[in-house]
Amino acid sequence: MMPRFRMQGVTLLELMIVVACVAILATIAVANYRGYMIRTNRTEARMALLRIQSAQEKFYLQNNQYADNGQLVANPPSGLGIPATTATGLYSLTIANPSGVGTSYTATASAAGGQLADATACRVLTINQDGARTPADSSGCWK
């Protein structure tokens, strides 16, 4: 009797199944990575706001009033010496004095560019002279 030879190798159907599995896994991985990067970039905005808060307290001790938006980028002692955008340029920073007399302030970090893909609630972060933050900590934006 003649020996039978089995075909060795991979069929096209098997190859297509493997390619489909790899594509699904890659799609999940890219989506998770994108979400992670957005949360990481949000940390940069939070740190910038906390830096403004600290600089505002120092400015208040020296001048008996909080700095306004015009004094954000000016070097101390006449200003805070903080750039108007974060290092990566994904957030713009502003200061508003709601009272108009320098006894209060609200620092704001507004998303720009690729960071606009962030959750709607987390696109604008604020902190005031009392340390009150918006959006609320329960939203997860300040974590």
C-alpha cells in the first residue's frame, strides 16, 4: 500500500481567522491607550492649576490681592510667572477675578487640540481661592 501524504501548512481560512483576532485585539488596545493618554494629559492641567493656586497665595502675601489674567505670565514680583498654556499646549490657562477687587480668583484650564476628545465634563477644570474645584471630585476629573 502506498503511504498517504498529509498537506502541511496553513489554509487561507485559518490565516484569515488569525488576522481577524489580531485586528480585534489591536482595536481594543488602541482605544484603551487613547483613554489612558487623555487621563495622563489631564494630570498636566491639574498640576498647572495647583501651581497657579500656590503662586496666587505667594502673590497675595506680597501684594495683599490676587493676580489677574494680565499678571499670569509676568515674572514675579509683578506677576505669577506661569505660561498661558501647559507644556504640551493641550490646555490654555486663565485667571478671572470675579469680585473685581483682587480678593478672589478662579483659575481655569481649558482643553485644546487633541485633548478635546476628553469627556465633556473634564474639558474645563477650575480652582478658586478657597480650593473649590470644578467639576466636582465625584466626576473623576480631578483623580
